[in-house]
Amino acid sequence: MVFVVLLFVNTSDYMSTSESAGVRLAIHAPTEYPFPDTFGYSAPVGFASSFGMKKKLIHRLSEPYGDCIHSENYDKTDYIYQQYDYHPEGCHRSRFQTKLIRDCSCGGPRFPVPKSSRHCSAFNAIARDCLERNIGDMGDFHHITEAMDCKCKQRCREVVHEVTFSTSKWPSGATDLDDCDGMTESECENYYRHNAAMVEVFYEQLNYELLQESEAYGLVNLIADFGGHLGLWLGFSVITVMEVIVLVFDVISICFHRKSDHKMNNERMNYLTYDGDTTK
């Protein structure tokens, strides 16, 4: 299944500071807020851009094995994307916006604000100076976690779409173009080439890849190894004790037999001596 869409961008409306013309796409799960400026892909005008997707599921282990967080356990009090699942990128932006609201009493224009707050007005010089000063001191929003000594953790359950991107020049000379009333074929082709982008999105594979973390050494392994070592050393200990007992018994037995043999020899010598005297 392929999703194909033709997008018009009307480059005549662009500002003179614009360096490129096209559209920006972000591929994300339905419950996630899109961040095309950070995780997006550019589709330029005058080209057919193809995006091949492969779905990947990532299952991470939480404490004590890892440092991830479950989306349902995240406190969304200051999260500016309330209707969507937790995302580390949204956490960075929420911290940044919260810092601006606390210092300037209004939020920056780039990101949403909580219902109890408002955006800073471009006509308010004090608020504008406050925003510029804070942004200059903190840097961009990805540095806010360092300044506030907080950390935006990865999600324990994450859906990732790996994208393969390719482009080809469009339209070609043989393309049948519509909506070219009053224009020649060359003018119509030139209009599409400077104002339209063809986008194709499709699944490269209908299956998905699962990356799952698992404990390398669990409690069961610990108990099994402990029992094995305990049995081994106890076995050695019992054998050693038995060997010592046998050794002591052998030593006593040898000493006893030597004493008995010595006594018997003495008696035999006495007997021989007595018998000789009698014979004489």
C-alpha cells in the first residue's frame, strides 16, 4: 500500500530569508505529537520524494535495571502536550517553556503553553527582552535539562519508524499535469517544478522488528549459582572432614598396632629366654 500526495507550497509567498522550498514531514505514532523540526524529513519541490518505513518496537527495562519511564506514570502537570503520550522531546520543550513562564510570566511563541498561561506578546518590549535574555543564558531548549538539573528519560515502550528516503526529479517531460489552464506545456511544467512536491509514503515491510531488553543476571540465576557453589564447598568440606577423621583413625590404629607388636615381641623374647634357661 502506497500513500501518494501532491503538495503545492506557493513559493511566491515565501520570505526572502527562506533558503529552500519544500515541505517537512514527520512519521510518528497516532498517539505521539509530531516534531518535524527535530525528527522530520524534507521533501523539496520539483522532486518525487519516496519514504519507505519499517516499524520497530523497543521495550526497555525500568528500574533497577534501566532508567526509562512508562508514559502512563509520567506526571503531566507541566507537560505542554497534554493530549499526547509522553515523549522525551516534548519533555525538553515543556521544561524550556516552564522556565520561560516562571521567569517572564509568559511563554515563548514557538511552543504551546498550559491553559493557565499565555504567550508573550511581540509588542511587549519587557517580555521580549526577558525571552531574549533567558534564551541567551540557557541556549536552546535541549540544554534546559542541564540548567534545571533534571532529566527527560527515555520511554520504556517506544514505537520507532525507520525511514529510507530517496528522491527523483519530477515532473518528467512525459508527466500528464492538470490545472494548467491558460499555460503552455512548458510553463505548466515549470510551475509544478517550482511550486509542487510529490510525496510517496509506503511500508517497506509489513512485519516489524522487536528490540527487547532482558536482565542478564536475575535472582533465579543468583540463587542457582549460590546453591551450586554452596553445595560444592559443603561437599568439599564434608569430604575433608571425613578424610581427617580417617587419617586420625589410621594414625591411632598404626600407633596401637605398633605398641601391640612391640609388646608381643617382648613377650616372645622373654619366652625364648625362659625356655632356654629351662633346657639347660
